Amino acid sequence: MNIYEIIKNKTNIIRENRKTLALIVHPDMTITAKVPENADNDHINQFINKRILWAYKQLEYFKQFQNKQEQSYISGSNVLYLGRQYMLKIVQADSDYVSFSKNRFYLYTKEFNNIEYNKKIFNTFMYNKAQIIFNKELINCLDNFKDIKAPALKIRQLNKRWGSFINNTIILNPALIMVDKKSIRYVITHELCHYYYKDHSKDFYALLESKIPNWQEIKHKMELKILTYK
């Protein structure tokens, strides 16, 4: 299979209310072509063909990040929390809980050798941490949106998305607890901009850039960081 077939087979075409065409190569090695609703197929193919080599180079760049470190939930393994890597220590105990001390997470468990059991304990701990931190960062971000009624916030597993904004509710991916607070604020700010613009129009990105001028750099670093972990 040549590079033209590789790129075209990977490209997911999304038609939306926009005037221009855009080709996006994501860090997870997927490709999206965003095109106007009335764009004809010949025009779309010509557009993609002109960007084949660029897209292939992007795929090659992101390939180096595909060998993910797995959070194995055994003593001595590493976990990612708020942008930093920490060691996880598993401790046999009479009750289940997680604590943090001296740059280590301690997972106290009644079933020392049960990886799935311990994974559930730790993920519950992280989910509770996410609720506290995400809500706090939402309050911080709302300072830049004085005319918005404070939205509700929910945490839900999302497929290939960091967040969404629906019916004045922000939904955030729990995996965001692994990245730093600057990245969390970027995702929340991105979703708050959808209060004004439902799609990713030129006006949407102009508003986002007015709130976070370096949002593209933050997004890029965040996705590379988070995608190094399963």
C-alpha cells in the first residue's frame, strides 16, 4: 500500500457548516478532513491529495509516541497525575484506600495481588480527585466568561475527545486528570467557547485565541503527554 492509499484509508471526512477545508492529523494516528456540507467529492479528493506528503510526515512524527507506557497497578509501577509521573506503592491492608506522601501514591488494599481489584480502587480515587480539580478549574475559567451562566460539569469517558458542551453542561474525559492544570483549563475554556459557537468556525477559534493565545501549543503538548499512557 502506497502513502496515498494509507492517508486516504485513514481519513474520516466530516461535513459541517464551514466555508473552508481542513485536514487534521491527530496524535492517535487518525486523520480528519473537515469540509463544507456542499463540497463535492472531486474537490475534497484534490484537497487531500495536495496534503498527502504533509499528512504522512505528521503520521511518522506521531508514530514515536505509540509505544505507550501501561499503568499496570502493581507495586513500583508509574502513574501519571496532573502532568507528573509518580511511583505507585501497593500495600496489603485491612481496608481499601489511596494516600499520597513523599511523591508517591500508596494504594492500601485487601487484595494485594488482584490487579483488576486494585485498578478499580485507584481509578475511583482518581475520579474523585478529578471531580474536585475539574470543578475548581471551571470556576477559575469562568472569570474570563462573565456573561455565561455557570454550566453543570460531568465526568464521562469520551471516545477520542477531551470534552463536550451540551445543554449548558460541560462533559470532561476523566483521563484529563493525568495532564497539568494548564491543559485542563484549556479544555474547559474550549468548551466554554461553544456556549457562543456550536461548531469550530473561524469565529470560534478567534474567541478561543483571545482567551488562550497559545492554545495550540498547550493542546499539542497535552495530547502527546496523555497518549504515552494506556
